[in-house]
Amino acid sequence: MGIDRAALKRQAREAMRQPRPPFWAVTLVYLLLTAWLPDLLGFFLPSSGDETGSVNLMLLFLRILTILFSVVMGFGFDLWSLWASRKLNPDLGALLEGFSITGRVIWMYLNIVLRLMLWNFFLSSCLLMFSLLLLFPLIQANPALIYPVYWIDAFLVIAAFWVLSLRYALAPFLLADYPDDGAVPAISRSVALMRGWLWPLLKLELSFAGWFLLSFLLAQGPYGFFLWRSGFFSLLQQGDWLTAFSLYQSLAVWPVTALLSRLTALPLALWFEPYHTVTLASFYTARRQAQKHTAPPL
């Protein structure tokens, strides 16, 4: 069981060229509203409250509001990608379609987050018990082993968490196709569709690893430059960890660094964001077509 990853990617690139306005304009609007706008609010809003704490409550409310707004806009971008993969020529209005079913969109993502948190707790608990029962004698004999064991356990939990999250990757597309059925059926159908298809989707996601890495390096470039110019790495070599950490914290919240990070990664993001999402939408369509030959329709 598998898919032709090269064909899906080729179809995605071809589909991206169809819509008007072009994919990069839609992605630019999406990123401005979901990534840049929250940053601007964080820069200009006060960071501390008064004695009554009223400003802090307002900040908390605004942060929650921006998160929920980004979630609904993310669903709109998924919807745009799905329509683009089907060559339906979606416009900017697709980004706002999620607001017509805001409650269902938020409930779907909240359900997914809760399920993943439970999975994370279960996996962490199992690995902790395994380490204590089987590896404790080794750690007791050589305490230095606790560090590699910790990092190996953390890596295994993160890897398993990511793979399990793929079970819910198709839920937004299913909610887009069946909005009247609600959020929970979309999640259940995603789990059913992904049964036996986790490995093909995992390989598809891993095929984008180079682009993810390049995007990460571009975004982190300004941080690395300013850390180098400020003597951060010299402090590390001297063993002055406390000063280095304080310097890192100050640079991490410096608006200029965040702005340069966004600008540096923007050109690639304008192409890669829709490319990745349209490819995932094409995978969803291919999986639905394969299902028609093996099971009754959803």
C-alpha cells in the first residue's frame, strides 16, 4: 500500500499555478494575519498590568483571541489548498470560509490537542516506567547514563507523538467536505482513513524535511548573527552560562530580531507553505479515491 509521492508533488505544483489571485498572494495575506499580526500585538501592547491586574486579563484575552483567530484562518488556508488541489480556482475569500463554522473548527482542533496530550502522557509514562524498571540498575551503577537515557526517551516521545499526530492530519479536509457532520466525526473519519496509511504519509512528510530545515535555518539566521555579534558564543566558551542565557533572552524578545527572522524566511514560506498543504490535500484526495474501491463511502 502506498502512493506516488513524486506524482502528488507534481500535481500540487501544477494546481498552485491555477488560482487567481496567485498562491503567493494568498499565502502572504494568510501569514500576515496569523504570524505577523500576533507579533505586532505583542510588541505594542503593554507587557505588565496594573495593581488590579485588569491589563493582564485583557492581554490574556487578546492572546487567546489571536490564537483562535489563527486556528480558524488555518482551516481557511487548508480549505483554499483543498480547492486548489481540485483546480476549483479559489480566491482570497476561501481564507474566511472557516468563520462560517467557527465553533466546529475550534472544537475540532481542541479535540485533537486533547487527544494528543493524552497520548503524550501515556507515552511519557510508559517510557518512564520502562527506564525505571529495566535501566535503573545501569543508571545506578553509572549515574552519567541518566543524560543519554533522558535525551533518548525525549526523542522517542517526540517522534511517536509526531507519528500519532498524523492520524488526525486529514480531519480539516474532512470537515471542509462534510461541515454539517461536525468536528468529532471529522476526527474519527481521519483516524479511519489513516489506518494502514500512516507510513505512506510519514514518508511524504519526511520528503519535505530538507525544505523544513532550510526554512528553519533562514528563520534562525538573524538570531545567530546577533548572538555572534553580541559575544554570546564567547560567553559559552568562557563558561559564563548565566550571562549567556540572559543575553539570549534579551535578543529573543527584541522586535528587530523577530522582524528580520520573519523577513528572511518569508520568500521561501510564500512558496513552501502552499506547496506542502496542497500536497497534503492531494494525499487526502488520493486516499479517498483508494477508499472507494475497498469500503463503503463515508
